[in-house]
Amino acid sequence: MDRFHALSVFVKVAELNGFAAAARHLNMSPPTVTRLVSMLEDSLGLRLFVRTTRSVMLTDSGRRFFEDARRILMDLEEAERAAVGSYAEPTGELSVTASVLFGRMFVTPILGEFLELHPKLSARTLYVDRVVNLVDEGLDVGIRIGNLADSSLMAVRCGAVRQVVFAAPAYLDARGEPDTPDDLANHAIINSTALHASAQWHFQKSETVVTKRVNPRISMNTNDAVIELALQGHGIGRLLSYQVAPYVAEGRLRTVLNSYEPPEIPIHLVHQEGRTVSAKVRAFVDFAAKRLKSDPYLDGFQHRPES
């Protein structure tokens, strides 16, 4: 008797609650299915099913064996996929999620490069400013900014960012640069509700955490809008360092209160857990992680404030 074949037949009978249904699904004759299950029961020395003219039910021993058998078959399938996938070319559709601005700035160009390398692959993105459940949304890979909660996801750290306070040089020249968080009371605050649901901004000086409740002149629900208003010289905003890094590099924005920045915030690529992953996911995670780790805008230590 082929043990794995018999296990596959047994599992299918248990899943479909019937020998005839399992036979149709497996394209086998009902007597063959019955014989294989009987041989498996004889080899184990226990009864797996309670059979009546109307139904087939697992015994207590059968239920325990069913869970073990199903896990063994899944492990075998994963091992086979791993052996083949190690040399497989990425194919099919790759789905990736990220926040809107991060997706536009980083994921889109990375995906473009990746698709050029793998012509048999297509891609789909979901850029939203919320945490997306990969399983519920049917997604392959996500980029998460922040400390990860315990989950069943595999994670690869690929960078870090910081929360920075910024304004246009013209605004700071006219209104003065704040030296401490308390000085923000004398400034026009542009608050991002996408990043800060409340108007409380958290700072840290050495080991001391400081929470400052700001009084926004305007609250905006997109980070792009906050940046645009700050560029026009209308006030002080606060976002993640990567979001304003290009404008800081150009001199169009200037960061302030650098010595009060909180600790860096990690960035991770996440995907569903498993000893094996598909060729497309494995290849993209490796490719994207290398690109993100080398990006200077995602180096949380690049502009580490002096203590």
C-alpha cells in the first residue's frame, strides 16, 4: 500500500463526508476508495470511520488522525513546491500594498524594475493609508512602517524613518525657528490627520518623553496636502522623514526641533508565514529589500539628532 496515496484518499473522504463523493473528486471507483481506507485502518489497527447507510463520520481516533494526516500532506506539498520553486521563474500576478505616499515614491519604481526583469509576471497595487490584512484582501506582500504587532506574518526589515518637524525657510525666517516643543504655541501648525489622529505630538529629549498638544491652524487628511501648504510657507508640519526628504535635500523645507525627535521607526516587508513561499514573492521580497535598504531616504540614522 502506498501510504501517502492512502492518506490522501482518507483525508478526502473525511473532508467530503463520504466515500462516493471522494471517489468522484479523485476520479477513482468507490470500491477502490473503500479498499484503500480499509487497508489503512488495518495497518493502524483502529477504526477511522463510523459507517451507516446514510452517513460516514470520523471516530474520535479518526479525528485526531485526520488532523495529523492533513498536516503531513501539507508538509509534503510544501516540500515539493520548495524543491521546484527554488528554480522556478516568477509568474502570475504579484499584489503589493503600501501607504499612498510610500507606494508612489518607492514601491512603484521598484515594481517597474522588477517587472522588467520578469516578463511573465504582472502586478497589482493597493496604496492606502491604513493597515491592510493581507489574507482578507488577497495580497502577497505589504510594506509596514512602525513596530509590528505579533502576527503570523514573516517580516524582513528594510529601513527606518523618523518623525520630523519642518517648515519652509521663508516661514522660519519670518516667524523664527522653535527651540523647544513649547515654542510651537507661537506658530501656525499644519496637522496631518493621516499621521496624527489627535493633535498631540510626541517628542523625546535624551530619555525624557515629551507630549505636546498643538493647536492646528489647519488639519489635513492627506500628507501631500500638508507638504504643499508647508512649501507655500503657511506653517509648520510634522511627517515621516522620507515624506519630506526630497524637499529638505533641495532646500525647499527645513527640519526643526531635531534634538527632540523620537526614536526611529522601522520599515518591514511582510508576507504570509510558511516554510516555503512562491517564487514571485520570494524574488520580489529579496529584490525590494535590497533596493529599500540602499535608499538614503530610508536610513533612519542618516539625520540622527545630536543629544
